[in-house]
Amino acid sequence: MKRRVAPILLLLTALTGACLDPIRSAPTDGCLEDTEVCPEPDSEPRGVATKVTVGRQHACALVEGGGVRCWGGTGLVGDGTRALRASAVAVKGLSTGVLGVSAGADHTCAVLEGGTVRCWGDNASGQLGQASLSSSLEPLDVGGVGSNVLTVASGEAHTCALHAGGQVTCWGDNSRLQLGSSEVSERSYTPVEVRGLPANLTVLAAGAYHTCAATTAGEAWCWGDNAYGALGDGLAGVGLKSPPVRARSLALPVRALTAGKGHTCARVGDGAVECWGFNASGALGDDTALDSTVPVRPVGLTADMRQVRAGTDFTCALSAEGRVRCWGLNEAGQLGDGTRVHRAAPVDVSGLANEVMDLGTGVTSTCTVLRDGRVQCWGANAAGQLGDGTQTERAGPVEVQGLEAP
């Protein structure tokens, strides 16, 4: 990318998906979002990735020059085929000019230079923003979203966009008000504006069934499913769902947000992490299995976290020195500690050097971008979503193939 990304882009977070955060291209000086210290680049780069995003059975990397490469399940990687790809392949029509990418459960959306959006993959709930429910093997333009989108965030089966004017539009599944309005039917094929939000929004994150945003002043607002208190307004209950409400009791200002299946986390102040919502598997990291409608802090984390990423029922955080720690559900080894034991408090990822520049969490797998541009992943791999050329589950990092520098 030849021009410098506007400062507002550096504040946006995103996923992750289901419960994955959006990813954006790095500015030319090498600094990443949520990063206060910019490490010197490797003198001899061995890979080309700058950012990574993870879904249920696939993952994608934004690469130098603004291209996108993906790997994983059939029909999900955007190369125009239904082939399972156990190593990275180029997404059709997205070889350059991409500013950000966000993987949902089984779909992916990208923001292009000029502020337009393209999506591909599953479309059973209208999450691709098309006039039908037909899935797509390659990127399609989203109609009605305009040309001033700064970032996108993809959930289980919905997608939201943050616009240059600070407003948010969403499309896809609305069965739990994840589009922000009870006036919309259970799904929307086209983008609809989320009403009731404050102005000057700069942060956006989509969970499986809820969505959150934050303002320039550092206030967090969430909407959608609130069965376990993921909206942070102090309420929870079976079947509870809500239009936008302000998240309470957070240490301000909120710098970044990330949303999982039933929990939400924020990066606050200078880098402390606070989480709330579903906690049966330890996704809040407070060394308990108790749900919380108010923010709690994961134990043992320093207050210098550069990123926090929520997976389905687990969470990972990246520190200023490039160290990754994860906690929560670990049935497929997605915590990367070499075991499949659930962890109610943060643990180190085994065999991962302190050189991580970006972090992505999915449904049951996790990926990182290293300083030299390589990507390493761990967790479930039945669909090749770890990209190591196999379909073998891994409880520790393996390197994604197909991202080597020419």
C-alpha cells in the first residue's frame, strides 16, 4: 500500500471472528493498530503477511501490497473453487488494494481502497449483502454500503461496517438483534444503519450474535444477544436481546474491543484487559467459571497488552514485547499450550517466540503473524484451517505454507 493509512484506522479493532476482529493493512512505517512500540522489521523477511483473521474452518492473511490469501474449508477461501486448501492461496480479484479483512464463521469480507466492500463464502442469512441467499466462491461487491467504509467486522452470520462519518451499518442475520434493530426482520440482504449509537465511533467488533463499537472518547456500546451479559449493561437472561446499550463499569478509555460467542473483552487505558459475559469455560480469564455482567480482569496479565482477541469460548492477548497468552476453552488445542485442558486463567503459548506482530482467534483455532511476515497457527485443523499442508489438529504453533516471500 503506497499511501499512509489515516490515523482513525489505527484505532479500529475488530474477528475475529464468528467472533473475529477485522484486520487492516499496516502503514508504511510498520506500526500496527493498538501498538505503541514499533519493533524494527526483520532484515531478511521470510514471509509476506501483515495481518491475520480466523473463522470456523478457514483463515485469511492480508499481505504486503494489499493482497489477500486464505486457507481452509471447501468454498471458503475465495479462489473461485470448492477445493479444500490446506495451504494459502490467493483470493480471486484481491491481489492488491485491500485495506482490511474480517472472517466470520463461514464468510469473509474485505474493505478496498475507495471504501467499498466485497464478501464471499456462506450466505444463508444474507451476510454477503447480496439480493439473494446464494453463497459465493469469490468476492462480490456489497450493494448499498457506499464507498466510505473504514473497516468491517464479521460475526457468525452477520457483517457490520464502520463508515467515515462514524455511523455503523449491518446486514445478514438479525435473529438476536445483532443488526441493532427490532424494526428489521430476522435477516437483511442489504446494509441497514444501526440507530441509537453516539457519534464519532472509531472501533467496531462483531461476535457470534452480538456487535460492539466504541467512540473517540472511549465509551463502549453493544447490541444483540445478551443471554450471558455480553453487552455489558449489567443484565443477562435467557432470550434477552437488545438494541444498542452502553457498556457499564469499564475502566475508561476503551481503546479496542473484541467479541466472542457470549463474551466481550476490551483493551482499556494503556493496555489493561477487561472481559465480561459467558465464562463457563474460563473465557474471561479471572480464574473462575462464573459468568459476569460487569467487567473483570484476567489474572496475571500486565497492563501493556497491544491486542486482545476473543474466540468462540476462549481469548488471547498480545503484549507489547510480542508475547501471546490465551485462556478459556481448549478442546482442540486452540490455546496453544501443548494441552487440551481448559484454562480459567492465561497461559503462555508453547514454542512461540516473542516476535508476534498480530493475532487472530476463530472458533477453535488461533493464528499469529510474526515479525518476519510468517504466520503460525494452532488448534482444530480438520478443514486445513491451520494452513500447514495437513488436516492434523495441533496443540502448538505450526507454520502456514504458501505465504513465502518470492
